[in-house]
Amino acid sequence: MKVLTEKILSQSAYTADIDVPLEKIDIADWLFTLPEAEYLRCCPPDHIGSGVTMTDDGRRMVINVEMIGTGLVIQHYVAEEATASYCRMNSISDVFTPVGRTQVNVIWELIAESLEGGRTRYTNRVTSHPTDVFMDFLAEHGQTFEQAAMARQEAGGDHNRRETPLFAASIARRAIAKAAAK
């Protein structure tokens, strides 16, 4: 399978500010210890399940199951970079649509930046690229890339808009709990 990185299927970035200083935030710790119940609270009813695992070669991995628009999406996010203030996760995601199954590439970036007054800005950026398998799927079903991109942009943007403030609040709760436990 080939990822068509020159084409963007969808892209969105939303931010939420939280009342926790950047030094107390650890996005990687939050992401790789996130209880499934907390993940479900971060975008109901879209979030269905999650878990943490490893690739065969030992890289950290997060599996998320969610509805985005009319597609059931299983994300296989592999950590390309995972630090306290930045995570870049890369997935070949399975998408189950009403007319069949296909695969897309999804890059999920979780970013924390310091703000004045001991606050932090959280950015949740999601970029999807088609794969050659996805392009064949579109051709088989008589849909253009432009039609698919418009639908994915609308559904993915809406999903990201709703989950970003809930992720930020969850990250803040984790930071406050860890600080209190010290």
C-alpha cells in the first residue's frame, strides 16, 4: 500500500486553552496511559474504544476506534515522536463505510504551547491522506476524490472541533492529579 502524501483528504486543527502551566503538562504520558473510559468521555458518542500496545519492533502505539461521519474508523497510531509537549502519531487507518472497507493515512499531532499567566494552549491537528487502496475504492464506487475529500473534511473537522476541548480538559486533569500526587 502506498500513502499519497501529495494529496490531502482532510485537515483540521483546533485549540483549547487550559489553566495549567506547560511545565506540568505531559502529553505523551497522558496519551499512553489514557484509560478507555476517559477516551470515551472525550468525544461521545463518536469514541467507541481505545487501547495502548506496541508494534512488532517495539514502538509505542495507540489503537482508537471511533465513528467519523458515517465511517467506523480503526486508527492504528504509531508514535513517530512522543514528548511532554508534542506527539506525532501516524496511522494506516481502517475505514468501514456503508459500502465497504478501505484504508487512509492519518497523522495526529498533539501540541502544547506555553501561554502567559501559567496557562497552556493545546492544539489537536489531524491530517488525512489517501492511500492507493482508498483511490481504488473511490473508483470502484463511482466517487471522485473531491467528493470524498469534502465529506471527510466536514465530518473530520466536526469531530476534531468537538474532541479538542475535551482532550485539553482531560490533559489538564491528568497534570493536576500528577502534581497533587507528588
